[in-house]
Amino acid sequence: MLFKCTRKLGHNWLWAGALAVGCCLGCADKNAELAPVRGRVLLDGEPLSTGTVLTQPPAGRGSNGAIQRDGTFQLSTYGKGNGARPGSHQVAVVAYEGTRVGPERGEGTLLVPKRYTSPATSGLTIEVKVGEENSPVLELTSE
């Protein structure tokens, strides 16, 4: 009887250990150092008043931030305004005016040239540095 109890206890400890290791590995990215990023988006020299800025670093989770009426944005990775991972990021800007309803449902009219809606095609990058002011200005031009 004592052997069976010890055996079950050992088996449970094995699972508990595996679960703890799995949780730590899953949280590793969340514990990555972040740096605040507050920037501005201009379209043809004028502030873009709506949309979203999306970033993608070479590895790990990207960041995003809503564009305010004055063209400013603040990047978030895991929580509101907590910043972005240090390093180089490819950037996309997505902005629509209105939404379509009915059978033609959709996002509405795209306010920026389509090339800016993907980090791979936008040509936009930012460099995020820890301990420095990260205030990029994203300058977009119409086609």
C-alpha cells in the first residue's frame, strides 16, 4: 500500500514539474524587455487621424498601437502602452474610413496606399532602443 501511494505521488510530481517548465517557457517571451515607443504617422506631410500601426521584429511578438486624431501612436506588446521589443522592426500602417454594411460588408475605404498595410511591403522600419526616447515619425506618401 505504501509503495502504491509513493508511486502515485512520484507520478504527480513528474507532471507538476513538466507543467511548471512548460509554463515558464510560455512566459519567457512575455518577460522580454520592452521599451516605450511613442511616434507619429504622416500621410503626404499631414497627420493621419485614424488607423493602426503594426510592427514585426525579426523574432518574437510584434507590437501595435492605435493612431490618434493628431497622428500620434503608442506601441503595446502585452498591455496598453507597455512598448515594443528592442531592435529593428518592420512596420505596417492600416487605416480605413468607415465600414460597409449589407452584402458588401467590409472595412470601408483604405486611406493609405495598399503597400503600407504589410510589414513586408511597406518599406517602413523603426529601431527600438532601451533607455532612449523612441519617437519615430512614419512618413507615408500617396501613390
